[in-house]
Amino acid sequence: MTATTAPPTRDETPTAEPLNHHHHHHPPQPWWRRMWRDRTLLLFALPGMALLIVFHYVALAGNVIAFQDYQPFLGIRNSLWVGFENFSVIFTSDPDFWNAVKNTLILTVIQTVFVFPMPIALALLLNSLLSEKIKRVVQSVLYLPHFLSWVIVVAIFQQMLGGTGLLNNFLRAHGHQAVNIISNPDIFFGLLTSQVIWKDTGWSTILFLAALSQIDASLYEASAVDGAGRWRQMWHITLPGLRGIIILLLILKLGDSLSVGFEQIILQQPAVGTEVSEVIDTYVYNNGIVGGSWGISTAVGLVKGVIGVALVLGANKLAHVFGESGVYQK
């Protein structure tokens, strides 16, 4: 524990804090004056806000298609209104929809149980590395896959594990039988999960590492004096320190839980077939954009959005009940 203090460069005497530092409570400025004061910042925020308004709020109006027999050449104005007919079609007479729901829910459970805790474990592991230099190198290597697009990631997996990939070539060269990993429906969920873990676990550790750095180091020293080992320290100091961020991310994940990776799945769908690979997002795409059932696809998307909102609100409420701050305050 050596605390090094940088020597003063210009002046030997550190500049004293001005003593007459009064804290007056000014009355709040009118909003237009605050807007003018922060004009540069607001200007920076403008492109982002425009993007949000055009693609997230104006696009919301498109949901009226869910209540129409929408025909692109007639447009929203002239298409026939059918009320809730699209919803009744998907809920009562479309087995493909229920298959997509089933696959989505299975993937959601798998991702919550296996993918979500990975970054926490990795952050704890990184945090226990003693050498700062090694830690930084390992971290940089782990961040890298996050910046690859799904097309690249899927291509890499195919090159490694595909029918003519590295693994099978090796097996054949040594007189073994080739294994079918990429186009085997039985292990498709496992394949998807391993891809997600490889791509994003390192990147997701950032938040947990930041939270870990906020934990008071003196707590560890005090507990070490009291004879607490590493496991007890982790259980009584580290994990409680991470609890807030874990709950926050879990709530955010819930709102997004029905999105289980559209791009990743649509790229691999032809190899395994729709029986195991159709999820709600690919169902919307295959029926709407490919199949032309715009109304039904929009209805499915709307149901998905409503369920997502309900999950976030419910989870946030639950977090308040347990005394956590959640995503937002009441």
C-alpha cells in the first residue's frame, strides 16, 4: 500500500481554496434561459433525439396496421379495417405462431439462466487478477468479439464447426467420423447460446467491473483483519456491492426478453429449419416482409411490445417492494 503523491510542478505551495466561497441559493431560472445556457449540449443531442422521434415515436403510428387488412398499394388510409381479427387469427388458428412463442420462451429461459450470470462471474474473476497489466490485456481481448457483426460471428462458427470446417477436417484427417453441429436441430439452442456468450460476455463485464471498483477497499482490509477468507469476502462484500446493478440489468433484460437475437437466428435458419429456429421476431419477418401478411405480423409485434412493457413495469415494482431503486423511481 504505497500512496504516491505527484510532486507539485510549478509552485511548491498548493493554491489555497478561496475562502469566500458562498453558496447562494438562486431562484430557478426560467426554462428558456436554461435552454439557452445549455444550447451547445442540446445541439449535440439533436441528431439522437431526431433519430429517436422518427424511428421510435413516429414509427409507433404504424401499429394501426395491426387492426387493418393492410395492402401496401392501398396504403394505411385505404386499407380495410378489420378490428381484432388479426389477433384472433394468430391466437386461435396459427400453430406456427405458438411454435415461435415456445421457441422464444425456451431461449429466453436459457439466456437468463446461462448467459446473464456469465459477465458477473467473469468480472469477479478479472477483479481477482492481481496484475493490472494482465487484467487490461485480458479485458481488451474479451471486448473484441462484441464489435463483430452477427454475419461475421456466424461465419466464424461455420468455418470452425461446419461440415467442411476446421473441426470436421481434422476429424476426417484422423480417420474419425465428421460431427454435425451447425445444422443439427437438436443442439441448435446450445449453439445459439454459445455464440451469444462468446460475442457479448466480455463486453457486458464493463458495468460490473465499474461497480466493483466502487466498493470501498477498506471493507476488504477490515474483513481480512477479522479473518475472513476470499469466499466470505465475496459473499458478504462483493456480491452485496453488485446487487443494485444486477437488479437494474435484470429488469432491463426482462423488457427485452422476447427479443432473442433476430439477426443471429435468421442467418442460421436455413440450416436447421423453422421447427426449432422460428422465434417471434423471425415469425414477424417471415410473415410480414417475406409472406406479405402485414396486418398479422404487426399484431404479433404489438403483442410482443405490450408484454415487454408489462414485464418491465412488473419487475420494477417488484424491485421497489424489495427496497431496490430499480430502473426508475415512482
